[in-house]
Amino acid sequence: QADTAMYRAKESGRNGISFYRPSMQETADRRLTLEKEIRQALKEQQFVLHYQPQVDDSGRVVSAEALIRWQHPQRGMISPAEFIPIAEDTRLILPLGEWVIRETCRQIGVWDRENRAIGHVAVNVSSRQFRQPDFVEQIERILADASLSADRLVIELTEGSVISNIDDTVRKMRDLQTLGVKTSIDDFGIGYSSLSYLKTLPISQLKIDQSFVKDLPEDQNDAVIVETIINMAKSLRLHVIAEGVETEEQVRFLREKGCLSYQGYHIGRPVPAADFRN
Ligand code: C2E
Ligand code: MG
Ligand code: MG
Ligand code: MG
């Protein structure tokens, strides 16, 4: 997207029209500032993880998703939607992503020692991070450093990440499976039109995107899509979880259709580790 804008800026520049230039410059400046700030924030430990509870088939909170936030000294709490894309563009996602996994594993250990152990915690891994040649080794190392068994960690990947280099993905997912780390396809249903990757890849779980859950049970199209995903997951022997569950009616619909795991404001918002109750 940025490349296209840049191209248009150059083109129009050649024609003597500089309409795109100021905003392009502004965008570039803002990115550069943010890049510097993210680097600084990593050093000064301004990033925090919040944990959102997940209910499993037993109907209890047994797991969580770790979600990053940036506690900016001047601008307050910044959402990942704002800085993750820049971290991805600038490769800062590599140290940032590693920190997320380390911090999650550290927290799992803390809860274990406090006798309020959690089953597992899911972390979001961006495409660039997953594409790193030593990604699986990194996971293995972090788990070993934290003395955790591999089943305590779940890796959330988007459809876009897994299909971008299928051979590499197959290899990494097999290695993760051998290690015992489960993988979940985040935002399932919005990313990619072909489903053939589902039979090729050793995936553990599909996470139904919240956009399909939002208008349940009234929206008939969403109802059909969600029911179809649930049935497909079952047939493929994949675990299925719904995100963005906000109402009791949504829970009832999902349970009726056979999706017993879910996460959303109905159960709890993402909170700092100290406030997390399971
Ligand atoms: P995601 O992984 O799909 O996470 C779900 C998002 O939905 C989270 O937004 C969560 O706070 C929000 N959410 C949860 N329950 C509800 C609900 O009931 N209703 C509504 N309306 N929203 C709900 P958040 O925390 O702002 O994160 C946004 C996205 O940023 C995440 O989407 C994920 O793609 C990315 N992200 C977050 N943390 C990390 C991270 O550590 N690394 C990477 N690479 N990406 C991250
Ligand atoms: Mg996620
Ligand atoms: Mg999601
Ligand atoms: Mg999402």
C-alpha cells in the first residue's frame, strides 16, 4: 500500500504535480518517529501484555490469549493495531515478537508458582516472525529457558502467514508439532479463499473471526458461515474456538452448533496479569 502511494507520488512529481508529496512526507516522518520510539520502548520496557480469558469445552477459563499493549510515557496506552504494522515493516517485530513469547512464558511460570496454573497461553505471531529460519529453534529455546513443557504455548498465525510459503510452513508446523506446540489459525474465514491448506498443514485449531460472531444469532449469513466452519473443523478433527463473543445469546448459539471454546468480552476483557483470574 505504501509502495503504491510512493509510486504515485513519484509519478505525479514527474508531471509537476506534487499533490501526494506532503502527506507522504508526513506519513514517512510519523513512521520514522514511531520506529525510533518502538526501539526506545523495547529498551525501556514500555510494552506490556494483557491476558484475555478463554473458556474451553469444560465451560471453565483454562487458557488465555496474550495481547500486547504499549504504555507510552506521553501518549498513554497504544493499541497493537497502531504499532504492529510498523514493527512488521521495520523488522522490529523480530525483537518485539521474541519478547512477547519470552514474557508469556515467564508469566505462565509465575502463575504456576502461585498455584494458579493456567492450561496454556496463546501468542500472536506475525508473518515475518514466523518466516525467520530459526523460528522453531527460538520457541524451543524460550520454552527450555522457562522450563515449560511445549503444550503450555499456542501459536496463533493468520491465514496469510501460513499460505505465503507453504513448503516452509509445512516444515515449521511439523517441527512445532514434534516439539508439542499447538498452532491456531487466527481470524479464520476472512483471509484466504482456498481451503486446501487445511488438509496439507498440521494445524491444531481454527479461531473463528470475530466479524462472523458479532451479529450472531440474528444474521442468517453469519449463522450459516459459523455453523459451516464448526462442522468443517469437526470433520477435519481440528479444535475450534470463537473470538469476539459478547453476549449470552452468542454463547448459546455457538454451544448449540458444537463450538464449546470461546473468548470475548462476555467472559472477560484483556487485563494485566495481576488482574487475571482463572
Ligand atoms: P487478534 O489476535 O485477532 O485479537 C483479538 C482482538 O479482539 C484483540 O484486540 C482483543 O482485545 C479484541 N477483542 C477480544 N474480545 C473482544 C470482544 O468481545 N469484542 C470486541 N469487539 N473485541 C474483542 P487487540 O488487543 O487490540 O489486538 C488487535 C490485534 O493486534 C490482534 O488481533 C493481533 O492481530 C494483533 N496483536 C496483538 N498482540 C500481538 C502480539 O503480541 N504480536 C503480534 N504480532 N500481533 C499482536
Ligand atoms: Mg489472536
Ligand atoms: Mg483474531
Ligand atoms: Mg483480529
